[in-house]
Amino acid sequence: DTAVSQTPKYLVTQMGNDKSIKCEQNLGHDTMYWYKQDSKKFLKIMFSYNNKELIINETVPNRFSPKSPDKAHLNLHINSLELGDSAVYFCASSQDLGGREQYFGPGTRLTVT
Amino acid sequence: GQQLNQSPQSMFIQEGEDVSMNCTSSSIFNTWLWYKQEPGEGPVLLIALYKAGELTSNGRLTAQFGITRKDSFLNISASIPSDVGIYFCAGQDLRGTYKYIFGTGTRLKVLA
């Protein structure tokens, strides 16, 4: 059973399009995250949600809008995609805000052409 | 964004050798995590550390939470080819937003 899952695994799209990435966790965790990993493999936090409430919004362009319909799901919608948005996006979850151990999904490789 | 200093950046070692890497921060953390990432996959949690001075093992891996709370160390003993990957440290500050800050990664290659 996959603990943290993301769809799609790969996403290729043109500049200006709008796309969404979905994330689900079956660990019963309260807190979920979105990270961006660039070509140099740096992992940078974008957002975190705790019990569907936005906690971290890490200076991300407002073209990126996370949505948490329930504790087990955190989706990422990106409007007007730009070339610089090309990266691997990871979803993660932890028991709670101070839950300490954080588990990652398999990632979504987004390529904007 | 803030990143932790992780060294070395990369390592090429012979199978059977021991590996050491470390992570340093200018801030103190309450938790240190160590991850391994293989190509095309998400980071996989290896070891979690919760107290200053704590030493924890997971098979051939041993990690330590530095007593200053500003650093952590990961050792891999008797490396094997499947140890290849990028190793990341991450520190969590339990104040404010409880954000995890990640290290810059250590790329490990094992020569058989």
C-alpha cells in the first residue's frame, strides 16, 4: 500500500496552460506539504496544510494555489505555467505540525515547453 | 530559501568502504531527519533524531544529533552498490511554522 501517492507522475505541457497535481496520503496524518525540487536537487518547501488549514506559504507566486479538500488530500493547481515552473514537485505528510517524521510521495515531474 | 550546509557535496567510494557525511546549520533544531533519494523517486526517510547527542542506527546506517543542536552526522558502514543515491539531511524548528529545512545533499557513488 502506497503511503503518499501523487498523480500524475509526469506532466508535459505548454506555457500558459493551467494544470493540477493531486496528492493523497493514507497514513492518517494531519499535516501535508508541497515541495519543489529544482535541477540541482534542492528541496524547497512551498506550502503546508494542517487539518485543511494553510500554515506555510513560502513566497510562492500566486499562480500556485494549493487546495486541501480533506486531511488526506492536498492538491496543487498552477495557472499560466511558465518555463521556470519546470521541476519535480513532491507531496509529503507528517503526523502533525510537530510530528517530526515526514514522508514523501514519488514526485511529479513537470516539464513546461 | 534557507538551506542547510551539507558536506561533502559528492563522494566516489569503493564498495566496502565506510562513508561519513554531515550537515550544519546556523540555527538550532529540535529534530534532524536523514533521507535517501534515488533517481526518479521521492526521498525515503532513513533515520529520525529527536534529542541532542542521540545516536541512532538503521542497519548499516548510523546518525547522530549533534550536542550543539546545530549539526548532524550520518555514517554508512561497509558500503554496497545499492547505497548509491543522494542523501539529504533535514532539520525541523518547532517554533513558528514547524518548517523543515533541507540540506544541499550528498551525492554518493559506489564503485564495485
